[in-house]
Amino acid sequence: MCLLDEFSEKGYLIINLPKSSFINHIINIIKIEKDKLEKIENTDLFHSKLELLQKRINDIGARKYLVSDMKNILLKLFNKNLIAAQNVVYLRGVRPINKQNIKVEYLPMHRENFYCENYIDSQINVHFPILNYNDKTAMKFIDGSHNFPDKNIIFKKEDSNYSGVKRYSKGHKLGLPYNPKIIQNLEDIGKPIRTLCRPGQVMLFSTKLIHGGGFNESNNIRYSLDFGILPIHLINLQKRNHFANYDDNSCHYSMLSIS
């Protein structure tokens, strides 16, 4: 089975990154900071410190280098040298569930089109485990759910009182939804399972795959990175303003060469 057929059938792929991958540099950055972050109890302060790390990771060009590390598979999936990649690489830091307010640090089970126009259905999400990523902490997804019809998903829209994330807050800049949509009929779609992706690998998956819910059952913070990639011909359909950017370009995506 070719990669395109496998991706279409499963809705995701897990591949090994090169041993020289830029992800190793990011892992080392997080290792240096993790002990300080473990000691922070206040959620707003934790999000502020995490957002500074996210900015640092973006400022050193993580998006460009990680795309280069994935170039062989991306060329097969997109069949073009140019892509539209999200301008922000999101750093996820999920504290253990035995800590207060932990619900605001992982995304609820969702599809990206819960929060965006339907062009997002053509996006491929890329998800990189960083530290403490295992069968007690990993992101969850529902196998085969990329084929479940949108019209059959029942969800309830909550607000910032529920999520604990205010619009334009540090938590929002980390990619957490301030008005999350909570699926009400998850049992009709399937049973969420933990991804088997581990540090040194990347999971590429359809935005139609129901995913999220990666609450942390360990005793330490779990770290991962995420961003999305669109076919280049859809770049003109993007959101024009995106407050989370770290440069003068306020667009959600920009053109990037794979090679």
C-alpha cells in the first residue's frame, strides 16, 4: 500500500524523523526549562512562561526546519514543492490531572472545522512528541473517525467560564480554545485511544480525524508541538488576521518550500 492510500484509509501516519532532526534541539530547550515549569502552580503564570518558550521556538525557525525534516513524506502527500504552513508552531504543555485547572491545558476531542471554515478539512496536522509522552500522557484520537459525517456530530458550545481560557490570553495564544465545542455523542463515533507516536517521531493526520483529550495521568508535565499544513492552492482562503503570530505577518499561513 502506498503512503497516500495508507493515509486515506487510516487518516494518519506515524513516521520516524531523521536522527539529526531539529526536534532534538527543541527537546534540549525544554529539558533545560522543565524543572522550573514543574514548580509553577498558578495557571496564568504557567501559560505565560510556556508562551515565552513557544515564542523562542518560533523565533529560531522551528517550522522551517521541521518541514525540512519531513520533506520526503510531504513531497509524497502534497506532490508539490510548495505548501502553505501555519505561521505558529504551538507548544503544548499539559500538567498532570491532579493539579488544579488542568482541564484548560489540553484540547477537547474535536475536528479543526469546529473552529474554522471547511477549507481546513484539506489540512494535514503534524504532531511532535517532545517530553514525557507515553501511554499515560499521549494525545488521543478515534481510529477511523475521519470518515464520520460532520452532520452526525452533536456538540455543545461552551464559554470562557467553562474553559478557563479568555480570548487573546496567553492560553489562547498557546492554541487553547476559549469557547470550546464539546462533542456530546462521542460513543457514536468510537472509543478514543492514545497515539503510539513517541519522541523522535511525528504523527501526520487528517484534520477530520477526531482528536484531542490528551489529559495527563502521569506526575510530570507532558510536552508536544503542533502545526498545520495546507495545499498551496488553498492559501488564499485562510483567515487574514491571526493574533498569535510572532512577526509582522498577521496571516494564519504562509508559503514554504519543502526542499
